[in-house]
Amino acid sequence: MTLSRRQFTSIAVSAAFAGLARNLLSTPATAMATASGYGPLQSDPNALLDLPEGFSYRVISRLGATMSDGLMVPDRADGMGCFGISDDKVALVRNHELAHWHKTGGAFRENGPRDIDAFDRLDDGTPLPGGTTTLVYNMKTGRVEREYLSLIGTLRNCAGGATPWGSWLTCEENVTRAGDKVQKDHGWIFEVPAQADGIVSPEPIKAMGRFNHEAAAVDPRTGIVYLTEDRNDSLFYRFIPKTPGKLQDGGRLQALSFRNGAPHQDSRNWERRDLDVGEWRDAEWVDLTGTDSPEDDLRLRGHEDGATVFARGEGVHWGDGELYFCCTSGGAARLGQIMRYRPGPDEGTPGEASAPGRLQLFLESDDPDRFNFGDNLTVAPNGHLFVCEDQYTDTVSNHIRGVTPAGALYDFAHVRLQTEVAGACFSPDGSVLFVNLYQPTRTLAITGPWGFMS
């Protein structure tokens, strides 16, 4: 796993923020509390995004605009990663959660060219509309210099994760089978290098399993990839690659289980409370077989073999030696949980039996006005978690919620449109927060006094 100087600098700066998070995010509150954060939100005169005083946003991309390659900015912008590619430029690799029936929201003004390098097509030869776009953003001018399609022919690219070697893992949250209006099976992860200057050759990483993929996070120490699954009876996975940094070389897929506990454990706290806020559990990992899962039963077989169930695992973010992930409908009130996993010193090796990784329930919501269906998440420069909401109600009031070291909550942003906010990620220097508004697609660059807290 060889990193360039620029990639290393980007990762080191991010790790510095994440290291602060690890030092601070240590003792979650056992009951939800409220923090002042950056202060009250100010009403946006453009009725788009309310932010605290001193913060502002710039819309840097929007649905239907013509990109540098002549194609249109697609709809349903979801997960996104930010990568330093030069001293003053970053690349944003952005998912588009488009299904096969969403082709009018895709990048093509008509049905799309037949010679494009697409992973899959409809029966009539039209490329499937899901995939990624890449934006090259100049940090000095605050402008997008290039914007183009970087992956095409996939389905419902929901979230994903940035790798330490400078690529974006984009995840299909869809398990449509070949013959059901498409020509190939779906439910895979694809890798998009941040430096790619056009459409990449779409190669699914099949060893990472076929399921309702949501997000991914890579431990830079081991190269192990941790994966979430957006199902109400989902598992939490890890992929141990044969060659760190070269995922196509294959590896082992496993699912987390609570060690020395009752079989078929459940972290959701729906019917009974099996996991308290702040409680740590030792982990062990269940080997999975038949990971291509033609019957979409990987999670069911894994649970039968002892893996623990989670409630809609969604966004996952790697910190300094640990990660956090959202369970969107977890908790007794089914309003959402945040889990925290700290790998053992010998993670992924036989030595982990004597020093296992540990999982903690960091936060569980009991109040929809303070935390409601957390989805994508990241770490802010102040070491707090920033969590994007994605409510499943007829009328939504989605926010970016800040979470303090003690698990106290505050509002950082409020979306005024009837859509979700997604893809939150900071520039390597921590000066800009990039976010997507899902539909109609808008990508925003947010700046402000990140070091100030009221």
C-alpha cells in the first residue's frame, strides 16, 4: 500500500481531527442531553439550508447542469468522499442513488450511448443510470474546475467510503438479479480512483459480498474494510483482504458477533434491551460462506451462525484507531443509534482471540426533535460527530446533528427542502464541509468558524 506525499498529507490531517475525536468521544451519556454547539440556526433567506451565525454555503453543483464531459449532473446525490489531489485542489467523488426506473434522472439527455463503458444495461441496451460523478474543486477560488461522470451502469449507489490509497468505494444498495429488466446481478462494491479523469472500467469486487450494501470504512493500519448493510435485520461486516490496498485480490468476509453471549444476539433494543448506552461488548467474527448470495440470504445465514443483528446499518466513518456507524432505526423508540467499534491490536489475525475488538452503543435516540434517523456521518474539525438525518415520514425536517464527546446533541444545519442531507465530508485541511442535498441534486460547500463553540 504505497501512498503519495499528497495522499499521506491528506490522511494525516484527517487523522489529526479523528485523533481529537478519539480522545474526546470516550464517555457517552446514558441519557440524551442537549449542547449549545455553534449557537442558534439562522434562517436562510434562500430557504435552502439554515446554519449558525458566521457560517455560509455555496452551491457548487446542481441537477441538470452541463458537466465538463457534456453530460448532465444526475439526480439523487448521496454518499461522497473528499480527496486531496494537489496543493490547492480536492476531488469529490459523489454517488447517485438511481435505480433502473430512474433513467430520466441520469446523466444522459436521451437513452445514453451504446459504446459507453457501463457495468450493466437494461434489456434494450440503455446503460443503467446509477454510478458516480467526480468534481475537481479549487480550494483557493472556491470553484469547481471540472465535473464528469466517473462510473456508470450500476444501481442505487447509496454510500461508500474513502480509502487510504486515494479511491472511493461506492456501494450498491440493490440486489436486483439478472433477468429482472437488467442483464447482470447487482449488490456489489466498485472502486473509483479519485484521480480518474473519466469513466472507470466497472469491476465489482465480488469477494466483498453481494448484499444491500450501504457504506464502508478502511482501517489504514490493517487494510481491513468494515461494511454496513441497510436492512432492518442487517449484519456488520469486515473484509480482510489478501493484499491490503488491492481489494480485487480477494479476501475473507466475516460478520460481527458478541463474544461469550447468547446465540443469535440482537443490538436493536426493539423487543428488549440487550445493549445499554455506553456498554462495551467483546467481539468475535463469524466466517461467511456463499458470499455471492444469489438468494439474498447472506445476513440470514450469518445470523443463524451466530452474528449479531443491527437495525439498518448506514453511514460509517473511520477515526483514529476506531470507527462509528449509524443504525438508522435502532433503539427502543426506533429513532436511531450510533455504534462505535474499536479493533483489537491483532485484528484479523489468530492473535485477536486474546485481545478482541470491542463494540459500544455510543448513542440511542429517544427524541425525534434531537436525533431522528441518522444516516451518513463524519468527524468535524472540533472532534465532534456530524450526522446527516434521513427521516422516513411524509413531511421531513432533516438536520445535520452535532454529537459532543459526552453524547450531547446540537443542531448544526437544517434542510429547508423536503429532502435528505447526505455525503458530509471535510476537506483535508478541515476548512470546508461538503454536503449533498439528495433530490433535486445540489452539492454545497460550507465554510465558517469551525474552531469556535458557544
